Amino acid sequence: MSSYKIYRDQLETFEDVIQQLDSYGVGFLAVVNRDETLYGIVTDGDIRKALLQQKREIDAIINTQPITLPHTTPRSQIVSYLQSKRRLHIPLIDEKATLKEVFLLNDLNFEYKPNKVVIMAGGLGSRLGDLTKDTPKPMLEIKGKPILEYIVDSFKNQGFNKFIFCVNYKKEVIESYFGDGSRFNVQVEYVVEEKRLGTAGALSLIEEGCFEDPFFVVNGDVISNIEYQHVLDFFQANRAQAVMCTKELSHTNPYAEVEFDAEKNLMNLKEKPTKIFHINLGVYLLDPKMTTLLPTNEFYDMPNLFLKAKKQDFGVKVFSVNEDWVDIGKPVDYHKISDVQ
């Protein structure tokens, strides 16, 4: 019988699911009935999706229609299937849907991608008030797990395991928790900002030659279910040198919009018009050459870096994201996602 499983009747709360998922450390949990038939699965992505969509019921978290394979499938075929689908795990069942095994690609020394992930985790989090008095914003907990760990998991479970944390405020809290990353099956290096450097300035402190491949840069307060491989595919297909992830949002004006000319003649009326716009998600993919545009150890924000790159004819692109996303910038954002009943 496979490990990485739990009986459905043992899960009563949202916290139970997270605790059991974390206890195995592979980002995957098979949920079975008492007769050992497969009830469903839970992944780190399912947890993030539930948090982002504010779904709290257990059965809303569990994927009850997971992809499975017969347990008699040859190992080579399972590996090929998982690699083609960019998945790390899959339940293997018999003809009665009895769980026989959870197959992990990690068990076969899964080769992680070379692209590094830089997480900007040095901000003061001043908009969060007392919440960040003793704790850096990326270490605020959501159901017993820091925001930063959710970000790390989202990349690790998609095959990215090399991280650089840019730290400043309360950096010792982050360093103490993550260490070199081995406890989380990843590699973590640190870049220390001695002063505030904005959302891009810390990249100038990273040792020259550190990046041989395009690398991600992510704000340390962003939780999402973005498919990072899709961003990388877009980057390569378009021969880009900088990609900014964006999301389409809409806003409906609760009032009628009145249009008139300079002589105050009524021109048009729009009843509760809806505006469509795109926002920057704080997730980027950069060519190593982008770092040459940065002044050393000076405050510099990412939007300014993109505008500078555009002026110098770098290939600057935008990737539209459909997945769920949240930026935890204000107390209302934090309480909205963390106050899980």
C-alpha cells in the first residue's frame, strides 16, 4: 500500500488538510475511503487555489476527479506521461479504483530546471501596520505556513528549486526558518540589502555570472497558481528579454457616466459602464542581460527597469495570466485570505 495517503474521514478542517500535506513534504496527498478506494487528491496548488478563492469546505479543496493510471502501467510509460504533462505525481489504481501506489517523479531523481527564482523579501510591509512589527511580511502565516513558503512550494512543484532571497527587514527571521533550503528540498541563497533598494535594485547586488539562464523575479507578498512553465515557453517562443505577468480585471462604475463637450452640451450617457484594464502581478521573467541596466546598489523599481529596457530596444513582452492571484499588501488582504473558518 502506498504512503502519501490519508482517509477521508480523518480530514475535518482546512488545517487538517494542510498539516497532512506538509507532513509528507512532497506537495501531494491521496485521499482514500475506508475500503482503500481513491476518493481524490490534494496538492499544494489546490491549497493555494482554495485560499485565493476563499473556499473553505473540505470537499471544495479535494480534487475528486484526478488523473490516474493503472498500477500495471510500465514505469517508463508513467515517467514519460508525467514529463509530458509536467506533473510530479500521480495515483496508480486497480480496476476497482483501489489506490495501489502514489508514483513520484521525485523518487527518480527528477531533474529540476536550471532557471533560478529571485524573491524580493526585504520590504518593510509598513502598510500592514502592527502585523509586521516583529515579522517580515513574507513570513506572515496563513494557516500555519508563511507566505514565502507558499511561493517556494508553487515553484518547487513545477520543477524550479534554485532560489535567491533578497532580504533586509527582519532578515534573521527568514534565514532562521529557511536556512539553506535543504529542509524544503530546495537551494536557497541570500542577498542582503543594507538599505531599501525597491523591487529591482537588489538584483544589482547578485554576483556577476550567477545567471546563465532566464530567471524569475517575484515579489515576496504574491501568492498565485501561475503556470510558470507557460511563462517560460512564452519567453522563449517570443525571444523575449523581459516578460511581465499581468492579469485582466474589470471595474463597474456604480454611477452613470456623463459625457459633455466644452460648452456643457450633453454628448452621451453610459449607465454603470465597465472598464477593462490589466494589472502588473509582481511576477517577472528576465534575461540575465537585464541586470546590466541597473545602477549598482541604488533604489530601482521593476516598472522603471522595464521602461528603460523598452527604450533601449530590449524585447519586452507581457504575459496575460488566467490563474488565481493575490497580492497581500494591506491588512484587509491578509485577513481576507488568512481568516479561514
